[in-house]
Amino acid sequence: MNIRRAKRAIPVCDLSPAAPCRYGCDMAMTLDTIFAALADPTRRMILTMLLEDDMAVTDVADPFDMSLAAISKHLTILTRAGLIAQEKRGRVKWCKLEPDAMKSASVWMQGFGQFEPVHLDAFERFLEGELSLPEEAATTPPPSE
């Protein structure tokens, strides 16, 4: 007996693949991938290390207390996100930073720069002024019924 499973409907953009999506589907997927890759502190540390120079995979793994296979998984995620490139030189695999990869994320975040920065010190003073009770009200007990 041959049982076929019904495929789940995957939402797709209503525009043709040749036309840019008005909903930003491609950009959203790219941003999701980049931010997911940046969410892990180990991967952020790897990117920081690669800021200095290209590194062999074994050199990338040295400072971490994890297996080479675990580091390789982190590097694969960074590569799929486009944040790094890997190339083989002889028998050694090298990693290098791809600085343009974060451009879309940077452009997206700069869109929020149009808002005024929050001045936390001024906000704290405002709250203290609004929430502070007069001294006599704070020292006298509430009336009993």
C-alpha cells in the first residue's frame, strides 16, 4: 500500500520570481539568516577574530573549548549567512570575513535612526519628579478606618 503525504502549502509571494517582491521576502530571509548567525556569541567571537586577518579553520578553533566539528558547524552557519567565505589553499581550509554581507542588515537598522535617541538620564529625572511623594506623605502612616 502506497501512502502519500499531502504537502503543506508554503506561502509564496504573489509576484513572479523575476520581479522584486513588494513584501521584501528575499530581504527578510537574508536578514533572518544574518541575525540568526549573529545571535550566537561563539559566532560573533569568530567574526571578531576574522576582523584582523584570514585564518585557518584550526586557528579559529584554538581559543574555543569545543571540538573542531562544533566549530565547523558554526563556520557553516556563518558561510550560509554570507558573513564569511571559506576556501581551500592546499590542504588547509581558510576563512575570511565578507564585510559587505552585513550591509543589508546595517541599512535595515539605519532605518530606525530617524527616531530621536532616548536620553535615559533625563527620562530617569522625569520619572523621579513624577513619582516622588511629598516628604510628609511618605513619613505619615495612612489613616486607619
